[in-house]
Amino acid sequence: MTNNQEVDMTKTVFITGGTRGVGLEIAKRFAKDGANVVIVGKTVDPHPKLPGTLTTAAEEIRTAGAKEVLAIPCDVRDLDALNLAITAAGAKFGKIDVLVNNASALYLLKTTDLTPAKFNLMHEVIVRASLFAAQFALPYLQKSENPHIIHLAPKPDLLAKWFKGHTAYTLCKFSSSMLVIGLASEFAELGIAVNAIWPKTLLATAAVQNLLGGDNSIKHSRHPRIVADAAYFLTTKPISHSGNFHLDEELIKETGGNLDEYNMISGSKLYTDLYVEEA
């Protein structure tokens, strides 16, 4: 390399489920630093119950400061489409520095009420897509100087109370957690960090609004920006920091940040999230 050649230090971040909620906030946080941001999602046309589309998300990410944005229509259950999206991102930018396996599906159903279609949806989005996204992204992560994979997954504490009433959902979420353990071990020799973040409290997302208590729960939630800030901070850690499970609040405390600024309503009592022990 000659002295006249410049090294492009711009980060490239690939996020599944990036059209709204936590995924969009993570995209905007990396955009703030001028990253190349790639999001995939299903919502091309406006949804009657969910905010945002790929187009509106891309515009928000650009406005936040991204160097370049790719918003690719993709149902992550379609592994061929997911592979094409990751390959397109890797080919365009030459590398992927951060892969965020954020896409999820939520059915808090008893086994007696569960349908095969709902189980398949959760498993294919939360587990199968995350595993193969890591596989597909591997060649491009290896071209990064500080590659990270982040899962939105809880610490897998095998207590009966976390399964009761929604065994299938917990099975899928804890499977995502076990992927963190497995991939961290597998990829250690490749120099790729794999870690997980989970919110300590409910977040003001469409899932909480529509499925977990509506307006009342939103009043007792934090803004999903807290997970975005936590994820950004996690990627500043060395790649030797791998195989760990973090609550968002713990990472924000490490940065010296003010937790109160994330409350949807100042001073409100926050509702603890699933898989988190009450204080």
C-alpha cells in the first residue's frame, strides 16, 4: 500500500428486522457515526398495525447520518433471499463489521393453543435465520478488523417459570441464546466476537403495544434507543470479549450514561422484561 492510498475505516452494519423498533434504533445509532447500514425486512407497503416501511426506515437512517444505506426486502425465513442480501452487502462494501440478528416473532401461547404455523414462524425467524445469517456473513466478517455478531437474546436460565405458559417461545429464544454460546466458541479462532443483549425492562415497541399491555405498558417502558446505545458500546469492546450475555442497563452503566433519559415517562415505575429476575 502506498502513502497515497487511503484505508476506508467506515463500518458496515447488517441488521435483520430493521424497519422499526430496536432494529431501526440500532441502525440509526451506527448511522450517527457515518456507518454503511444495511437493513432487511418484510414491510414494503404500509402495515395496518405496524409503523414504518423499508423506505421510511431507510430515510430515517440516512437522516441520522449514514454514509450509505441499503434497505433490502427480505423475509429472513427465505434463506436464499437472506443469502443474496448478505452477499449483496458484502460485495458492495467489501466487508461486514457488525451483524445484528434482531428479527423476531412473538407468540406467548400455551402448548395447547400453539399451531404448527406459529411455531415454525418463531423458530425460522429467531433460530434458523440467525444461524444461517452468521454462516452467510462469515466471509465478510473475516474481512473486518473488529467483527461482531450480536443477538437480541436473554441469558438462558433454565427455570420452569420462564417456560410456563409459553414453552415454544422460550424454546426459540433460548435456542438463540445457545447459538451465542456455540458461535462464540466456533468463531473464536477466526477472531469474531459473538455476544447477546437483552432489555432489562419492557421497551416501547410495537410488540409491547400490540401484544403485551398496550398504552399502559408503554407508559412503564424504556425507549428502544437504550438497546441501540448498548449495542453500539458492545462493538467497541475487543473481540476477545465474546460469549457474553448483557442486560442493556448494565452496558449503559459502563458508559456512564443516564438511565433516566430512556424512560418513556419520567419517574414512572418500569416493568421488568421477561427472563429478567425482579430486583
